[in-house]
Amino acid sequence: MAEVVVLYKTPKDPAAFDKYYVETHIPLAKKLPGLRKYQVSKGPVATPAGPSGVYLVAILTFDNMAAIQNAFGSAEGKATAADVPKFASGGADLMFFDTRDA
């Protein structure tokens, strides 16, 4: 399997972020070809030292890195990526990686 992790930093307007993310971005991202699972964090994102600057974590699961590349190279992927600046006023970091059971 392979994962996409998106770390959304604290937005200027959390209520507007939440509304847009749930009503617009999630339905758009769920159209990504090859997407197997879509999870988001619930509640505050903490660190061992306390609060973090991360507001929300999204974890998208695909079969492999090729599937991620295909998804983000598709029309749906380009639309999803172009949508992020419309609501992520705090910025977002994206990471892609293969996973294995340890």
C-alpha cells in the first residue's frame, strides 16, 4: 500500500475551513482514481510537547506509488490539488510514501 498524508496548518478561519473541507474538498478528493481509503483526524492534533500547528491531518490510501502518481496526474487529481489554496489559508504539507507492516 501507499499513503498520501496531508498536514493542514491552522487556518485563519477554522469554521470556514471546516465547512469548505467537508462540503467541497472531500467530495472532490474522493473522486481520485485508485483511492482506497480516506481518513481525517478528529479533534486537536497534538504532539508529545502539547498542541501542534497542525489543524487537520488527511490520510489517503492507494495500492502503490504508481497509483498515487496516476491519481494526481488525472483531471480529478489536478482539480483536487488546485482546490487546496481556496481553503487552506494556513498552508498544507503533502507527503507520499509506500508502507509495509512492521
